[in-house]
Amino acid sequence: MKLIIRILLSTIAVLVAAMLLPGVHADDLKTALLVAIVLGFLNGVLRPILLLLTLPVTVLTLGLFVLVINAAMVLLAARIVPHFTVDGFWWALAFSVVMWAVQGVLMALDGGGERG
């Protein structure tokens, strides 16, 4: 049940970020849901590998390189999901930051997902 709630909250975050950012385009609710699922999968599988491989660069940049990895995940999702487009790296970076902020607010409103 927690997974379904997280996916729905992520879908809402994708829709809000796409509405706020003119360089990010998600056609409809179905596309936003697919983007949330693909990003969840990429962040669960590929992101830890990339974080491990880029650990020296991440340490040298005091963690700022993680933002580059997040933007890369968004750009990869844009290539995978039809009808989801991102106009460039900076829009992908902005999308990841806005999505993170919206998800944080939604998770806080949900009680942080801490249900017994």
C-alpha cells in the first residue's frame, strides 16, 4: 500500500513540476504516472550504481554532483517515456529540484509514510 501511495504522490509531483516549468512537458495523467514509475525504477536500480561510480567526484564537489546524476535520471526517463519531454539539462535539473520539493511537501502532508 505504501508503494502505491508513493507512486501516486510522485505522479502528482511530476504533474506539478511539469505545470510550473515551461521546459518540461508531460501530456496527461497517464504519462505522469509512467514517468513516476520509470523514475522510481531508475532511482532504485541505476542511481546507486552511478553514485558508487562517481563517489570521488561527488566528494570533491561536496555532494553537488548528485544533482547532475538526478538530472541525468530525468533525461533518461524523458528518452524512455513517450509524450514526456525535457528541453535540456537545466530543465531536467530544475525538474528534479521542483519534484523533490513537491514530494517533500506531499510526504509531510501524508505523515511521512509512517503508518503502522
